[in-house]
Amino acid sequence: MASLQILDATLREGEQHPGVRFNAQDKIHLLHLLEDFNVDLIEVGHPGISAEDEAICREVADAAKRAQILMHARAVPEEVRAVHRANGDWVGIWSSINDCSLEAKFGGKSREQVKTQVITAIQEAKRFSLKVRFTLEDASRTRRSDLYWLGKVAVEAGADRISLADTTGVWEPRECEDIVRWAVNELHHDIEVHLHNDFGLALANAWAAIDAGASVIDASVLGIGERTGIVDLLQLAVLLQEKKREHHFPLTKIPVLSHAVQWVTGYRPDHLRPVVGKNAFTHTAKYHVQAVQKTPRSYEPYPPERIGRVRTLSPERPPLKEAILPISLRTGEPFEKGASELQFHRDGPGTRWVVLDHRVDPRSTLYVIQRTFTGNAI
Ligand code: HCA
Ligand code: CU
């Protein structure tokens, strides 16, 4: 456990959240908040994308106070040189060799061509004394023999760490644990994991990877990233503190970090989200409220003050409303909002329908309706 490091990728993977693009000032502000949160490794961007990205990455790297700065690059010498020019400490080079990747991402390249590219890119990085993380992208859908083969190529070319990416978020915790343990034993190298959240298992997989001996876990603030994102840094930090007694992160800074990212990205986590969600410390049922007033821990996994939050007691029950339900109909002419007394074919007599809202898509129309039983045929 002592050697576990968390890498924050908000400034790189987070820019793959739809509609997000950080300017240099935003990145520097978030970088400093992440450093204040004691994050050791921070991935700040992909300088090879454009001259503008390179300039931003450089400004951010130069503003770092103590974190090690990592930048992303394809296995292409020019992209590695962009990381060197932008003053990165680490370059994160990635490649993959399952059939889908060779075809779709590398335009039909052969395994040998990928091998040559990876060796050339890592050697280029070493010429500039960059530390190298080599990522086996889409590791979760790649044969183990292939992971071993390309992993060994990278290790022998001089990679300092090998990362296994669950690019489409398909691992389950047991599989993730097994493969990390295998990689630690077979590659004899520090192993990092990059876990997407498509099935909602990213944090569970990270937890399994830690138990299997992973040295580095990638995360981002609020989990922002491509599609459904990656491991949430804030949830991971709280879990480490509460379950493993790792006092590594100053958890009372969570609200500031969370709000900074919400502000800059426009992303709003939903109320149910663990740690930062509005409801995370709200107690509603009357007997919960009474118990919490006497002994807060009766219905709390940990006290909200520990992460800079407060509890809310909300025992008032809202009055009963008329039933509202969404229904979907294949229909030509959509009914308008406010239309009422619609005689749908499945109505029995005496049922009154009011359309509160509707949304049309090419195949059907989704109505949100209010249904009242009037007792009279309409
Ligand atoms: C990407 C994919 C990636 C790469 C991870 C890495 C993934 O390039 O957007 O290079 O460590 O999820 O596999 O984020
Ligand atoms: Cu990713």
C-alpha cells in the first residue's frame, strides 16, 4: 500500500468529456487544486494534437509546484518530441494490438509494424530522458499472450511503467484483479490501470487492482472523461481513507475541487452521486432522522464533516400527487403538450389522460402523461 500512487487525468481524459476544453488558466488553477489535494502524478494533455495544445501543456507543466507531470502521445516520434518541448516529466505512450485496433485505429498495420513504432517512440523518449508509461490500450479485449508480447517489447525498449487500459469499461473486479496480478508477476514491472466506467464498475475494478498489487490508479475529478468516464478521484480518495485508513488526501478540500471542476466544465453530478451528490448526507425517513439526531453514525457510513460537508434532515413528506407516467407510442401525429382526454386504444372507459410533455424521436413519441380515473366514459 505504501507505494500506491494516484494519477489524476482530469486535464487529459476530462477533456474528452463532451463539450469540455480547458484553457491554460483553467488547467493551471485545477493543477494547483490537485496538488493541494496531494495528487502525486498529473496528466495534463496531449501536446502533439496542435501547437496550441503544446503551448498550453508547457504553461501548465511550468506552473507545477511539486507533482510529476505526464503528457499523452501516440507512438509517433513527433508526438514524443512535443512532450519534451512542453516540459513533461513523463510521456504516456499508448498502442494496442487486438484485431479491432489494428484495423480501425492503425489503418491495417501489422503486429510487427506496431512493435517497431512502439520501440522507436520509447527510444525517442529516452533520448530526451523522459520517463515512459506505456499503455496497452483496450487491454481488456486483448489476448493475454498479446498483452505479454507487446508489454515485453515496451519493457525491453525502456518503458518505466506498463499501464493496462480497460478502454471500454468491460472488466469485472475478479477479472481485473486476476489480470493485474498476472501482469505484476509476468512483466516484473510497475503496473498502472486506467479503468472506464461503462458498466459502473470502474471504482470496484480499481479497488480490485489495488489488492492485486497495482502501483498506480488513474482517476479524474467526478470521473469525467470519454463516454461514462473513468474512476472518480474523490470517491477513490474517500474509499482509501475509510476502508484502508490511508490518510493521504486532505478530504475537506473535496467541495472546492468538485465545484471548481463543475464550474469549468459545466458538468453537474446527479443528486445520488456518492460523496458529492446533494443527497449523500440527506436523511428523510422519520425514524432515520430521529436516530441520526441522537447518533449520526446510525445511518451514515462516515460523517459529512470529514469531507467538508454537512448533513441535511428532510423529514417532510410531499403530498400525494396524481399518477404521472411516461409511455411510448408509435404514432404519426404527435399530441400537443396540454392535450387532454385522449382516447388511446388501451384506455378503459372512465380514464382521463392529460399530456404533460412529449418528445418525438424517429420511431416513437415519448409522452409524459397524467392519468386520472374519472369514473365516466369519455
Ligand atoms: C484515449 C484512450 C485511453 C488511453 C489511456 C492511456 C483509454 O486515448 O483516449 O493512454 O493510458 O481509455 O484507453 O484514454
Ligand atoms: Cu481513457
